[in-house]
Amino acid sequence: MRITAYLTGLLLLGLSQSGFAAAKIDHWQTSQGSRVYYVRTEGLPMVDIQVVFDAGSARDGQQFGLATLTTDLMETGAGKWNADDIAQRFESIGAKFGASSSIDMATVSLRTLTEPALFAKALETLQVILSKPTFKEADFKREKSRTLAGLKQQEESPAEFASIAFYNALYGNHPYAHPESGTLTTVAALKSADVRRFYQNHYVAANAIVVIVGDLTKPQAEQAAEQLLSGLPIGKKPPALPDVAPLTQAKVQHIEFPSTQTHVLVGLPGTFRKDPDYYSLYVGNHILGGGSLVSKLFDEVREKRGLAYSANSAFIPMLKPGPFLVSLQTRNDQTPQALQVLNQTLNDFIAKGPSEAELTAAKKNITGGFAMRFDTNKELSTYVAMIGFYDMPLDYLDTFQQKTEQVTVASITDAFKRRVNPALLQTITVGKAPATSGK
């Protein structure tokens, strides 16, 4: 499913709570107009760099899977180097390279030591990958075949069926609707020229954000950002994504699948990154289903009734309203009961909101563990990339706990009543429908 996380790095740089408080984000633009976000961390001679482009799957147009295939090909060849050459260059200096894409963005990342000779080689290699990818036909055909094989394998996954149907139900013709990896039909039709065109249109300086977190001085970071993007044309940003069309009615869709468990997804378009309701929705959802073992959904569905191993909910904020999602897996014959409990728990929460005791416990849980979410350079760079890409306040990490503490029972109840309308919920079930007793 699309609700995934980034890879974990091998070398970690611990940041204490006091160290986090000093993690000031500096911001400037390169000579080509690219935005740069920089945090100086000291202790280990390492740096994490991310170059982020507005080039996720929402930019695929009708060629679903194009953005993902482009990032998959970034490390297969660049300049005079093939994939083995690139891998050897990074391996010889202990550096780690990555390229990935999501719905909103594409990210090229580097982790390397900052010893001058090693850093220079790592930076040069990344700069060539960014500015001179070769997209050779043989590499394209291999990656395309691998993608098609993966899509074919997904046909055996009820979770994938459920995710695809869920996004289609929420977003219809909006760019958020289609699968990030594409479909068998759309990927089969892609050509290497499509990848080159997508790269040329989207991997440009005007569409790039550089994030640098690590043991570099500001002058070193400024020079590194300039060097990284020096080979890219200025270009232009893509047009703004269309607004998400409002839903008009609730719908229930069942997809028959020969599995012993039924996957249940319920939701609607929820919140976006700069949403004024974000904190109330986030804290409220922690109580409803985001707090794992201490959430209302977990308690009602698993603890009281044993209908599922787990039940959870999430808001997934993006440039445009991302999904509000409630999910569980249950035995086929228990699906009607599990769905009834899910909907009743959600309806009760929307109508009544949380108790003061539940709110207090949620705030302690959220703020108490917040600093641990970015206690490495890699994790911190991902948060800074999010702040930069979504144009959020530079003090987001500093004020998160304060704004969480300001959430009230009234603000949660008000936000949920306005933003989660039970009359518009989309329900997807994938599994074997329980047999009916009547004839």
C-alpha cells in the first residue's frame, strides 16, 4: 500500500533534546532560484542531503507509473558511468545513495562522510546523476520489465486491490487517484523517450529543493547546493495541482477475492499540510485510531470483540487533501460485524469527541515521543524536506509540541464534525463475501 516509510540508514547520529532545540533551519536560494534548507549538526563527520522535486506520481498525467519509473532509473547510469560504476564510487567512500518517489514528490538522497576528499567524490557523483542520467534503452527495458512483474504480483494481493479501489473512490479523475507504480496497461505503453521527457520537464532547478543536514559549515553547504544543481537548466515549476472534487454521497464497494481475510478501508479526503485544522485532527485521530494499542478503534474492534488483529486510522496530509483512512482486516464471516463496530466507533467519536482524560493522555504520548522521531540526521533531513516542500514555517519542529498542547476537546470535536462527514464515507472491502443464509 502507499502508506509507507523511508529506508533506515546504517550510521546514526544521536541528537539529544537540547541538541534538537538548537537545530535551527537556515533557508536561502541558489543562484538559479532553488530553495535550500540547512541544519548544522555536529558530533560525527557526516551529512545527509536530499534533493526534492515536485515530480511525484501526481505529475504522471495519463501515463501512470512514469514518475516512479523515472526515479527507479536514476542510478542505472549517468555521464560515463553505468550502474556498477555508480555503486562502486559510492561504496568506495562509504556513501549511500537513494532515489524514491511518492504521490507528491520525487527525492534523490545522499548520506556521506564530510572528510574533504570523500565528500568531494560523493558530491560529484550525485551531481552527475542529477544532471546527466543516461536512461539507456537496455536499462529502461529491464526496469520496465521489473515493474511489470511487480504489478503482476500485486494482483495476488488483496491489500493492493483495496488500496487502489480506495484511492479511486476518493479521488476519481484527480491525479491522486492512480497507483504510483502505474497499471499493467499504462506501464506496458511507456517508452524510454517518455522517461527522458518527464526528467527534462521536472528535474530542473526551479522545481528543486535542496536539504542539507549534517556536519558542514554554512559556506560549505552553500557551495554544495550550488554544485549539485549547477548542471540543471533553470526550467519552471509544474502548474498547481487541481483541487480535489468534493464527494457527494457515501458508497460501498466490495471486491471479491479468494482470501480468508477481508481488507476493510473506510474514509474520505481529509487534510492537507497547511490545514488550520491539522493539529486538532492529528491529536483527535491519535485518540480515535492513530495511537495503536491505546486507541478507541483498537479497543472496540480487537480488545472487546476480537474481530481483528488491529484496527487503526490516519490522516495523510499532502499538497491537496490526502486521505482520512480507517482500516482493519478481519475474518470473512466477521466482516459485517467488524464494519458495523468500525462505523459506530467513528460516528460516536465524531458526535461526542474525546474525554478530557483521553486528550491529556494523547498529548503526553505525542509530545513525549516527538523528539525521537528525528533523532538522526536522516530522519531530521526527511522532516526538513517535508517542511521545505510544503512551504511550512521554519519553526514547525520547535512549535509542534506547543500547538499540540493548545488542542482542546472542543477543537477536536468541531474539526471532526466539519471534516469527517459520515454521509460521505467511502467503504472498500476486499475478500470473500460471507455466505447468506437465505435462498
